[in-house]
Amino acid sequence: ATWNPSVVRLCLWHLKRAVKTKLGQPKSDPVYNPFQAQHEFPFIRTDFAPVVNAPIRETGLLTTVEQRERILELMGSHYNRHALIPNGETFSSNTAIHQDSTRQMYEYCLEHNLRHAWAYLYRNWYTIIHYKRWAKSGVDNMIPIGKTTMLIEAHWKVMKRTHLYHYNRARLDLLTYVVLEHYYRKLKMKYQSTVVHRQKTALFEKTFIAEWHKADRAEVSGISYATNLNQWVCGCVAFLHSPLALCKHLVKAYQASNQLHVIARMVFIQRSQTPPFIRILPTIHPNPYHPGSHPQEELRPGPPLRRPRGVHSVNNDEEELTFPG
């Protein structure tokens, strides 16, 4: 889904779970119009469709376990492809990627006579409207890095476990107060200490540097890919599926260019939705490579939010929850 100017999408884990659950269910009469599908994709045959209201209803599951695994593998590849990422040494437009991905899935279902599975996949995932909600190639000129479902889950996990663990179904006014006066302040402090003042290393940077050193030790085959440091892209399969936008070819090319040594807290890893997708920058105090707050802004941690029980003394370490009048 796209909410201007931010671009977010369904994460791959939730996508695979939804598809795997559905494809493991019994067959039913799906809503599928083969003529509409053929109008959108001319290679689709109108006679390849589930038989609706047949005298003898088809039974069994939509797919076997092996077929489900192959479909999920294909969708994982379709999920990551984008016009800005080469396939080997060639680039394709996002429209062509959508067409190729749909054709690949359709031909697999056609080969294994998965009529009901194809009807489900087309209606819920491969039409132009639904495709934009999960595939990277559904967005032009940038690659979304935010995942809607994961962001929402992480937000409410912190809210419930850190701020609202004494409250069941908190009222809206309490929730608003907690977000503005407690959660927001904590997030801002964390951003200041991790990104601006570089007092801590972000989890993304720790994972990135660990994978960097692993890729540096790996051997490179003689296969040629469209590896571009200026754009930070590579045509290998590892880069396509990497959540860190990283592969051994980029690491080797970076090391050969005699640039900065990638050491924790000595460099700042900046990720972007547009090329170059990764920039390795020197650590500066305060860090100027960020869109956040002024580095001199001081924020003090707020007290934990707890339900008052009886009479409590108020001191520098703990204060009661009070709402502004």
C-alpha cells in the first residue's frame, strides 16, 4: 500500500503465511472471471478455470505440500523483483516484471492443473490492484523498505508490554496521552542516542556488519553480474533476496575500491528507498546524515507508566501518572 509520501507494503512472512493457509484448505467454488483475467493478461486461457456448480463437486485440497512450497518460492521471487534491480545483467520495467511474474505463476498452475489455486492467486494477489500491495515492483522509481504489518505489530508490542501492561483495553484518551507523553519521547531519545549521537549501534547496523564480514570471506564464482557500487545493486540472486541489500559481489567491489573500513560504530550505514540503496559514511559526532531532530536537543527519559496503588511518594526516580488539566 502507498501512503504519500511514504511507501510501505505487506511483509513476506505474512504474505507466505496467508497463501500457505489458503492453499492448504479444501476446494470450493471461487469467484473467478476468466475473460476478465484474459483481458488483463492475454496469455491466459479462458477454458482454464474452476468448474462452478458442477453436478459432481471437486474434492481435495487446493494444492499438495510440494506444490505449496513451489508456489511460495515463486511468490518470494516475485515479491523482491524490481526495475531498479538487475536480473543477471539485464533490467526490466516494472510492468514487464508484473507480466512475467504472473505468466510464471499461471504456467505452473496450468502445468499441474491447479485451477482453483490459480483462481485464488489471480483474484487475491496478481491483479494490478492487489499486486501493488505486496510486490516491490508495484512502486516505480523506489524500492519500499517499510513493511506495514511488521511496523504495526512492533508498535503495539512495545505499547502493550512497556506502557500499557497494567491496562486492558485502555481508553482512547489514556492511549493518546501515553503515545504523546511517553512512547514518543522514548522513541525520540532512542533515535537521538543511536542515530544522531552514535552512542549505540542500531540492530540493522549490527546485522549488516555481521553479514558484511561473512560475505567478505566468501568465494566469488566466475559468473558475471551487473554489480554497480554507485547505485548499490547487483544482479545476483543473493542480492535480490537479501533484506539488507547486500551480497558478496558488492562487498568485494567495495573492498577493491579502497574505501572506508566497515567497522561497528566507525561507519554509519544509511539505507534509502532510491539508489544508492546503501551508503557507507564515516561516523561524525553529532551525525549530520539523518533527517531527525537537532542534535543539541536534550531529552530526559520519562518515568514508567504504572497504575497508582494507594499513596505513593513522588521523587526524582518515580512519579505518579497524572493527566494535564
